[in-house]
Amino acid sequence: MHIPHLIAHPSERMVTFDHVIRQALFVLKDRGLKSYDTIEFHSRAVKKAFGTQKVEHVTPLYIQQVIRQWQRQGSRPATINRRLYVLRQAFKQAQISGYLSHVPTIANLSEAGNARQGFFTPEEFEKLQGELPGYLKDVSEFGYLTGWRRSEITKTLTWSCMDWDTMVLRLPTSKNSEGRVFPIVQPRLEALLKRRSEKRQGDLIFHREGKPVGDFKKAWISANKRAGMKKLFHDLRRTAVRNFIAQGLPEHLVMKLTGHKTTTVLHRYPILTEANLRKALAQI
């Protein structure tokens, strides 16, 4: 099938899309984006779909064909939109580099009704813990107890954040560029941090034999398969929020603990469980 293409810059015919994707990733990494790991992860699917194509052949028609293929493969709208972000950045770099005279408009898919609603029951969490490799057990338990983001736990959280005198964790920056304070009052969380201090190798609280934990998606998926689950690491964050609210903590304080900036995000998924509703009705 003939694929129509845009009017090409002369050098465009000699450049593969993989080249401009790598250019875009270099620029994004140089900006120090906290979400760079996520961007780099989604770029893999973009490279697979477009990398070998010449820049001139990555047209709106071709993009739509790839989007439909991703949809047939079961990719969610939110996942596809993250990939389209990488695609837009690659086009932008192609134009800056003079490989492309015109950048096509790439619209995101609607994510209405696409909010994930996964949670862990205590039993499910313990079951998955039993399948995770050792270096991830404490990482996941910290996420389960605090609701903090994966990147905050594995990258930002260092021993300089821990004040043993007042038993408080102080995160200097987070995804929304605001600091955070988390008092250590849960015995389980205190025991976890003391256990980590005994394994200290450098400044990172969570590490893998002294090195950064890095991308653990494959290990996480494998553990889920062994446990017969399909849970996301982000489900730990949702579960912590639900647990805090179920214990009577007001939403504005939950937001302070977890780093949510608005209640809108909290309301994207149901917080109250059937047990919570039953208990509330029994008190009427």
C-alpha cells in the first residue's frame, strides 16, 4: 500500500525516525525531568513502531494505523497518549534539526472513564510480597504504607531526608515540586526504616546492592504472574490513600502525606470499600 507523505526537507529522506527519537530523549533527559524514566519506557514502543521508518514516512495516516494497532493489542488510551507525547517531541526535534518542514498535529485519545481503580487487600499485598525479589520487598512495603510515588521512593528518598531525633521523613522535592513531611508513627514503617538502616550502602534508602534500584517492571510483572495477579505498583499508592481515609484522616491531610496536589486526583477512583460503607451505615 502506498503511504502518502509530507513535503520533505532534502535531508529528511536520509534520516530514520529512530534518530530523531534519540535526539528528543537526549533533550528531555538534559532537562532533568522527574518523569524521564516513564518517557524513556514509553519510547521503546514508539521506536518499535516508527524507528526504522524514514522521517518523511511517519505521516498522520501512518500514525493512525499504528494507534489502531496499539488499540488492538490492548493498550489503554493513557498508555497510547504517553507514547504520542514521545512522538510529538521527536517531531519537534526533527523540525529543529531541519529534517522536517512541517509537524503534523497529533491529538491525544480521550481518557474519559479510563481511571484505573486497582487496590490491594492486605492479603493480596502479603501474597505479592512473597513473590517479589528481595530488593523490591521493602520498596513495595514503603509504597504500601506511605502512598509515595515509585520515583520518589527509589530516586529521591535518601538518608539525608530522615530525621531520627523527631522521627520524620522530609522529602525536599516531589513530582509537584513541593516538599513533604511524613511523621514516622506507624510501628511497621519504623521497623522498615530501621531495617533499611542496617542495610545502608550509600545515601539511597532503597537500593540494590548499593546501586540504584532502576527499572523493575519485568520483575514486578513476573511476581504478579506467580501470585496470579495483575496489580500495578501505582495500586500501592491508591491503597495507601484508601487506608488513610478509612482510618479517619481528612482528605487535606492525606494529600499532605501522599503529595497529591488536588482532591480531583483522589476522587478519580472509589476510596470507600464495602466494609467502610457497612460500618458507616451501622452508625446511623
